[in-house]
Amino acid sequence: MSVAFTKEDSAETASETLLPDRPVSPHPNLVTEAGLKALESALQQAREAYEAAQKIEDVNERRRQAATPLRDARYFAARLRTAQLVAAPASTDIVAFGSTVTFRRDDGRVQKYHIVGEDEADPKAGSISHVSPVARSLMGKAVGDVAVASGQELEIIAIA
């Protein structure tokens, strides 16, 4: 067969298959028990998606479909290697990694967040990263203390 009839990667396909790695935080990779399990699950899902993509016959489509799961597998494998499991706080006297904190803002809003690792943080679901400005300002404080984050005072109401 003549080389004129072979299918070559287009520039688009090549750029789609060379995805940059997901950025890895420079902060310590602290995780809760649930966070560790979530990382393990995410790695397994990425590996399964990659394996499924490898079964696609068309080479360009296979590369496109495998690019994201391969990048995610590298990311989650790295996060698991550096994960530092932190046990749930033994005390609710002060805010620590793994605490659930209820606080009142200057404007009267009451908010409640669970302080967790970066990969497991989901503010809409009630969890924030331990490196977020709010979490950093609350750490080490007790009920009744006032912390300042982004120019707002946060009065701690409860720690669980």
C-alpha cells in the first residue's frame, strides 16, 4: 500500500492527546479517611476509563479517548503517593483538620464547613480545603473566638 493512503494524525488529534498534567498543589497532601478512599476510587475509575479507551479500534479516536483518563491516572497516583492520612480530631475544643465548624459572618449569615484535604473539598457540599483562607483563619481557634478572613470577622459558634 502506498504511503499516500495511510492515515496520519492531524494537528488537532496530536494536541488533544498531549494533555498537560493536572497541577499538583505545593501544600502538604492531608486527607481524611473518606478523602483517601475517594482518591483510590478516582484512580480506579481513571484506570478503567483508560482500559476502555484502549479497546477502540480507530487509533486517533483511541488516543483522544485515552488522553484524559491517562492524565487523571497520573494525577491521582501522585496524590495517593503523597497522601498523609490525618485521623479525625480527638477533641472538639479547637478547630483542627477534620473538624466541622459553624460560624457567623459579619453580615449575620451562619455557615458550617467540614475542613478537609484539597482534593475532597467541595464548598457547595459543605467542605473546604485546609489551605483555604477561611480554614486557615479558623484553625486553632475555639468556640467564641473571632477569626478574620477576607476582611470579614467570623465568630465560631460550634465545633464538631
